[in-house]
Amino acid sequence: MSKRKPVPASKFLLGMAKLFYGNRYFTKKVKLVSDGVLKHIKPPYIVVANHASFADVGGLEMMCAPQYPSFVISVTQLVQWPSLIKRMGVLPKKQFTVDTSLVRDIKYILGKKRNVAIYPEAKLSVVGTPNIIKPAVAKLVKLLKVPLVTVCFHGSYLHHPRWAKSRRYLPVQTDVRLAVDETEIGKLSVEEIQRRIVTNLAYDDYAYQLENKIEIDVPDLCEGLEGILYKCPECGEEFAMTAHGNTLQCTKCGATVTQNKYGQLVGGKFDKVTDWYQWETDCVKKELVDGNYRYEGYFVAEELVGKKYVTLGEARITHDYEGLTAEIGEKKLFFKRDMFYTLSFNNDYIFLPTEQAVYRFKRTGNLGCNAKLNLAVEQQSVLDEERAAANDNAQNATNANDQSK
């Protein structure tokens, strides 16, 4: 039985959403600052954007109107109102997995002279800076030979950080560029297209906030941030950070830091959230290099069945140098170390897709353990790439020496 062809984005449905939701949301609450360039670029093309919060989804729709794109989205986003969302023209995909049918779907939509929108980071930003961007989209652009447009949002993360319970309303600035035009597609290498994507999607929302003196003064300014900044810079204790209002405090040593209305940290070793997170990244990388790393945590496993997640029972997740294992009763899922280069996660859940199903695991242990597991997966991938590059350089040097003899 042949696969059903994808449905192009419904201009009627998206037009109604723009009229009744988008216009009100972006004019009265979030100030979307756009130069209108997208309206003057002729379809079809692929548009790639950074993904810092779901404000950038609505923002991209507003900017593209009436040439609404079909969005490549995670299948986990189809849990609520799947039929309606599919009629809006989405192209569902399991995160961080190879899906050849998706390429066919994208080609079909482009063939209808419609645009396709992709978030190459594949998940929400962790601390308001880019996640890892792999060259898959650059390869796709080169393969399909269509123009590439990049849209970088500044301020979207600040509007609703992934760890926050509340939204914060502020100006969201966009930087739109025709990264690759029709005349360049056949000439540019994948490496050059990838370089342009990474360069054009570079952002730092906390730097954007400080530079533009954007005030964010809400009662729960830091609450949830301890799930990302999980390690105390003073005593080194993990999962001991707590948050209340605009204050983060270590329950072990009592060290306290506050965040001001411009997003800066006051009273601790780091004055930037990004610097604190980078320090945690370096700590995890050192554990891996020194051979001291092993993760074990307990979760409640759930499987996506139809329109909802079904509870499967208690699960144990372990992660070491061989890979990641999830044990659900008698069932064991094993993901080799090169299966993922990053994880889809939030403070409460880790999402693990397989070819057969999508699983999510609800944390029952320490807040922050999901963030550390994600860092370990990412840094393990980085170390593997560094070792491979070093081996290639060594081999090239050996070959050059042999040729010179």
C-alpha cells in the first residue's frame, strides 16, 4: 500500500489562525519586528530558522503569510488535535532519526510551488543559544536544488524559556537572509551551505536582552532554571540547586545568586546563564575523558499510541561509553553511542524515538538529571568527532610522509 501524499499547508486554516490568534498575540503581547523580506521572495524555497520557543513558529507563519510553509515537526507535537494539525500541512518526523520518506514529502511540497520550513536544531534551545546543527539540511538543499532562506529570531527564547512556567512579553526581532539563491545552488559545496546556515542562525538571547536593555521583571523569573543550571559552581554539588523568584540557591553550601531584570546573574561565579551552562558542559566532558562517567536514573515509561501516551510502568535508564539503555520491565531498548548526538528533553521528560515507536520517560529522580544526560550524549558525540578528525589528520600526515620518501 503506497504512502499517502502530504497535504500542503491550508491557507484558509492558517489565515484564520493568523486573524484570530496571530495578529492579536503578536501586536498586543509579543512585538514581532520583521522587515517583510519573506513576502517578496518567490516560492518554492526551503526556510530554516532557529528554534528557541514556540513563538518562532507563530512568528514565521506571520512573516510568510500568505505563502504559508509546510513545517517539518516532531511526531510528539501531533498528540493534541492531530487531524487539525495535519490539515495545516505539517510534515511529521521522529527526531534525530533518518527518514527517507520525509525527503520525498518535502520534494512533493516544493513541486507544488509551496515552501517548506525546517528547524535544523531539531529541538528547543536550552539556554538561548544555538543547539548543535548537523549538515543534514545543507545536504537536503544541495540535493533538491532550491533556494535557501534563513530566519534568525532574537528574543524568542526570552519570551518562554524551555524551563519556565510563564511567558514573558517583549520585542522579538528577526534577521532574514536569502542564504543561497538559484544561481548558487549548483556551485556551492555542502560545507559552504552548512557554514552559511550556522553563521546566519547564530544568536544569544541573553546578550540580545542586555544590549537592547529589555526589562523582564516577573515573579517567577528563575523558577525552573535550576533544572538546567543543576550544578553549584561554589561547592560542585549536583542537583542541589533550588529556585524561588529571581534567586538560585544551593541547598548544600548555601551559595546564592540572583538574576536581575536584564538577565544578568549577580553574586556568584558567573554573570551569564550561558557561562554557567558552558562550565557544566566542560565538567561533563572531563568526566567522559577521565573515564569517570556513568548515568543511572529511574523514570516512568510512556509510549505514544494514537493520540495519547500510554503508561508502561517503571523504567531504568543507564548511559555509559557503550550507549544508552532503557529497561522497561522485561523490555530493553538499546541505543548505540552513535545513535543520538543530542536528546529531546525538558525538566520532566526525555523523549526517545525508535523506528517502531516513540517513548517518553518521566523523571522520578533529581531535577537536572535530564539536562546532565543530554550534555553527556552531546559531549560523547563531540569527543567521537574530535577523535575521528585526529585520526584522519594522522593518516593524512602518514600518507604525505610516505609520498615524500
